[in-house]
Amino acid sequence: MRIGYLDCASGASGDMLLGALIDSGWPEENLRGLIAKLKLGDVQLKVDRVSKRGIAATQVNILSSPHQPHRGLHDLASIVMQAEVSQSIQKRAISALRLLAEAESQVHGVPVERIHFHEVGAVDTIVDIVGALVGFEELNIEEVYSGALPWSRGTVKTEHGILPVPPPAVALLLREVPVVGADIDGETVTPTGATLARTLVKQFRTMPAMTVERVGYGAGQRDWPDRPNVLRVTIGEADEAAGGLIIEQLVQLSCSIFQVLLVLVGTQKFFLLAASPSLMFFSMLPAVIRPSQLVATRFSTERCWPTISLARSVL
């Protein structure tokens, strides 16, 4: 099975993802043909090779007339349904557009039907979303995985005024998505980037075992002072014969127990409920010259806080 892995340490946007797909071998002409199928009027595709802090990458720009009609979710869905793409692409694209519209609806407190995408932004949004879905399909990528997305700082100017980064709609879209604080003053994840991450990614995790075939870099529009502003996509065959090896991130919890006999029953209950894959006892002779036991266990990250809460109540 062919899979893809996204490295988004510098950010995630629709144009960065399109650039990474083209950089990894998706024909540029296929994207041009798709734009024609969407029948959006005078829309041009500009593809350039650029360097971001010494890393060669492909940069994509969607150029359109500023005099575009206001388009809502129904309008964009109609464009997708009339385009000559597969039904699965149509279904996933409309689902992604609805996800974005629902986030904007919640932020602004208005019904989804009243959400209108900004004139030029609507063109970018639909090309980015449909283009990314088609690109992964034509590269025969069956599953997509990704690392954590960056949560940067600062502010951004919008028609609603100055807002914190990430903007409210992006913050909503990133619910239940692993994020990591990034020392970047500026917007790293765009609404379309967050929407595509929610739509495409099967699981946010470390790199799965694969035989790497292609690596592509998509360039962002801005330059960051300490890192190349690129999104990397790695494509390859999943290594299903890796001897059953499963890479999993675990959390270790340990504590010193002085009066072992008094708490042993409670300790056993704690580790049993934690469903720990490993349980270790170590004899210790601390500075107070009082024999004790160091008890340690490891468990999956999703059980981290429930298990710690249980430990506090038992020990």
C-alpha cells in the first residue's frame, strides 16, 4: 500500500501542499487541467522553483481576478459537483468545504448558509482543496499520516480587525489535532491548511515504516527567521513486513514507595487499571537509609492524564 507522510514543522497551507505534491512528481499540467474543469473563470496557475533558507522547493500561486462573485457553501458545492472529477473526490471536497464553513459559522455566530467565502479566497480554497484531493489520488496514495502541526504566536490582520494567531476558525479546526508550540511570529497554519489536515490525515503520529520512493517540498509565501518555510511530503510503500514492529510513543510514570506492604494492593490495582504494557520494580537505598521500591510503568499517551489522576487517588 502506498502512503504519504506530511512534515509540517513550518506550517501547513493549501498552496504548500500543492507545491509539495508537484515537487514529488504530480504533473503540473494535471493541476492546470483541474482548474479548467472547475470553470472558475479567469484563473491562472503560477508554479516556481524557489529556495527557502537553502532548501529547494516548489511554490504554487493561484492568480485570479479580484472581481469574483461572493460564493457561499452551496455555490462552491455546485462548482465541485459540476466538475469532471470522481464522485469520491466530489464527496470529500464538499465535506471539507462544509467543515471549513461550519468553523466560520461557529466563530461568527451565523448559520452555515450565510457564510460567504471572500472573493479571491473562495477561488484559492476550492482549487487547494480539490487539487490536493486529486493530487493524492493520482499519485496512488491510499493513506496519509502527519506529524503535529505548529501553533505559532502573534497577530494577523483580517477584515474583522487584528486577531490572535492562529485565527479563531483555525483554532476550532485544530481541535483534536496534535499541535506543538512554535517560536514563529506569524500565521503558520491557514484555514485551508487546517481543513486539509482534518480531511486527508488518517492519523497524526511519527513516521510509519515505509520504503521511501519520493520526497517533495512545497514552499510557503512568507520567510521565517529560523527555519525554511516548507511543507515536506514523503511518499512510499508501507513496510508491512517489518517483523510486526509498531512504533508507539509512551509515557513513563514512576514513584518511590517506602512502605511496600501497606500500598502494594493499591499499587497493583493502579497498574492493572492503567493497562500498562510494562511494570518494573527496582530496589533502592535512598539517602535517608530507608529501603524502598521504585515502581515504574509505561503507557500510551492517550491514557496519560486519566492514569495520573488514578495514581493520585490510589497512592
